[in-house]
Amino acid sequence: MKNRPAADGVLPSLSTVGVISPKFSKTCEAVIGGPHPHRGKNYRRRMAGSMGTPQTSRLSSTNVRAALTDSSPSRPRRRAFDWSTAIIAGVAFSAAAAVYWRDGREHFLDIFGGDLTLFAEMLPKVLAGCLIGAFVTMILPRELVARWVGHESGLAGLLIAAFFGFLLPGGPITIYPVAGAFLTMGADAGAVCAFIVSWTLIGYTRALVWELPFFGPHFVIWRIVGAVPLPIIAGILARLVVRAGYVYERSE
């Protein structure tokens, strides 16, 4: 029994059973510029069924979009107990043992009671500072923080961070959670260092409340003027140290 020609638009028996090889079909597509004339609309589906393996013709746009948006590297998890905590705890227990051995139980209990009272007074303030840091991460967009004080912000990022350190009021319980929030949101280590140094050296709240009544305006003004370049220098040094550490890790 002869096969019908392909010119009449009806698929021949060889193509319907999948005898035409995919390699020959791709060659025809490359020469003609289109699909093979013997390939119908259900050819791919029939070939997949005959070979027993599923074939896909194209990727869905949702999968491609998800792959592009989820390509950001995962953030490393922070350890709840690190070496700094271990060192502080060791020093505290050693000091407690020395006081107990030297001054006796009564003096040890008096000091321990005072420390518990101080801890109870400071705990709400620490929690409030942590809440402020968490609210900062929710209010400010990450893209804005990364653009202003990120890794590619340059000298302008250090100036912006130093200016915010000069303006932001509050004590260390407020400043350090905010600085940690900025670092989590993508701020540069140099910018965060400039922010902390600026708050420490040229913060206006400390100058108005503590320095001005004791030392007078002449001393406070010249001290602030002399300390203005220090946050920028500290930020540049922090960037150099972080970059040197990154290069050293890659060289290993």
C-alpha cells in the first residue's frame, strides 16, 4: 500500500507514527526557514507520547519572571551567641567570683542587687530602641537606603550618614539599633561608621545639654569644628578595611 503524497495537505503515515527523525526536521527548518512540511500541529505531542518522555515547547513567562526576581543571594543568618557575648559573659562571671572571694557574700549580694535594679531600668529602654530600629526598616525603602548610603554611594554617602548622625537625637540605646537597621537594609559599613562617629563627636544634643553649660560656647564651637572631618575619615578607613578583608577572603 503506497503512501499518499504530502502535497495534498494530509499527513502521511510515516509522520503520524513518528518515523521522521527530529534531526532531519531541524535540518529542514534551518534550510526552509519554517517547520517541516510533514509536521502537523500534533506532531510534538505524538512524538512525546511515542518516545515516552514529555517535551516542552517554551518556558512560561511567570517562571522566567520568578527566576529573575529570586536571583538575589540569601542573607547569612546571624548567630545568637558569638565570641563577643562569650567574652563579656566570661569577664562578668570572673568579676563576680573575685568580688565574692574578696569581700564576702553580703557585699556580693548588694552589688548583685544593684545590677539587677539597673538591668530592670535599662531593659525597657533597650526594647524601645530595638523597636525604633525595626520601625526604621519598615518605614524607609531599601532601595532608597542603598542608593543614598549604599556600597556605591561614594563620598556623598559618607556625608549624608555624617549629617544624619549630627541631627539624630537620643542616647546609645537609640543610635545603635538604628545603625544596625541601616546596615541590615543595605547601607555601607563605612557610612554606618561615619554615622556613629558623627553622633558621638559632633551630635548637637550632647553639645547643648552637657558641654555648653560646663565649657562655654568658645570651647564647644572649636571642638566641633575640629571634629567635623573625623566621621568622613573613619568612614573611608572602614571601607578600606572591609575591602581589604574581602580581597583577602577571595585570595584564600
